[in-house]
Amino acid sequence: MNQSLQPFKNQVLPDLLLLQDAGGRSAGYLASEGYEEFPYGLDLAEFTLLSRHPILSAAPVEIEHDRDKAPIAARFVIDFKGIQVAVYSVHTVSPRDTLQYYRRGAFLYGLFGLPGTPLAKKRHENQVYWDERITEARTLRDRILADPLPVIIAGDFNAPAGGYIHGLFRSRFQDAHAEAGHGFGYSFPGTTRNPLSLGGPWMRIDYLFCDEHWRPTWCITEADRPSQHRAVAAQFELTR
């Protein structure tokens, strides 16, 4: 199966290419045929950025809690035609394990719990997990809101469109797909055996947001590629 990102990249001609769960790959991309348009690249933890514009700095966005202390985002500062802009690459923790527990027939027991049983303990653990996810998302949003630079946010939020976490961001930032996209914008899973989705994605969990300094002009999702996620691209016009 061809999992190359190049066909979509060559279609949309991005100024920036942000990759999550892909740490340490910028040097390889910069040395590869087909990525000559990107003279700049930088890695930070699991995050890789390729850019047509100078990258001035990079810093992790870490949110302390008991579950995981790995950065959930990286803040890159770009020199965009003489203007400094902040670009956040986001990858929040997947709820896969918790959702798999519900799928094993324990949904109602795990939801309500039976006092004095292991199910009550499991229900408490699940509730702590969801509370942490919401706190994590709200803290990330508030930190980005405090950024003094024009802001673009992109990445895998592991939270469906229309859900609470998506709403936390859409209430304060512009969702490029909602503002300037078309269709459903589904990006996950990139390929599946689910006949109800005709083998394609059926969720939107990969987003591009911007603050009031930008105007989204278009947003498209990669049409077809056998990957875990389909790529999403958007164009933003700086209005400040």
C-alpha cells in the first residue's frame, strides 16, 4: 500500500507541514527527494515541523498530572514574512484503552459501578481519566489564549467534532473546517474494515484552528490513503 504523503502535499502546496507521533524525522525529510520546498525543519519530542519560513524557536507544552508527563503539544515560532507567529502542534492522549474497556460488555457496569466491588473502583478510575482529559484540554486552550502572537493550532486531538473537548476550542478559536471546509472532513481512521463507513474514515478528530488574527479561506481532508489518519490542510490569511 502506498502511504506516501507526497501526492496530497503536492496538491495543497503547504507552507508548513506538521507531523505528530513522528519525532526525529525532519532531517530525513529535508534530505529526501520531493521535499525540496522546505528549507527548514525541526523536531521536538514526537513533533516534527517542516517549513518554507524560518523557524525561530520551539518549546514543549507540558501539563502536569499523574497519568502522563509527556508534552501534549509543541509551540513553534515562525518568521512569516517578517511577522512572528506561533504554531501549536497538538497530540493528546488516545482514549482507546478506556473505550476498549467499555466495548467488552462493561459499559453499564463501568458507568454506574456497584458499591464495594471492583467495578466501582473501575468506574472511579474511568471518571478520573475523563476528568483529566477535560482539564488537560482546558489548560492547553487557556495557555494558547494567553499567547501574545498570532496563533495557528493543528493536530490530533483524539476528540470527536461536536464533543466537549472540541467545543472548548471552537468556542474560542476558529475551526478551519467549520469555517471554510466542505463535506464531513472525516480523517480517522484512515482505513477500516467497518462496512458502515465503506472502509473509510468516519470521525473528525484532526483539527486546524486559528485565532482572531487569521481568516480561514479553505480546508480540505486527504481523499484517500491507507494510513492511520488522513491528512488535513487549510489556508489562513493573516488579517492583523
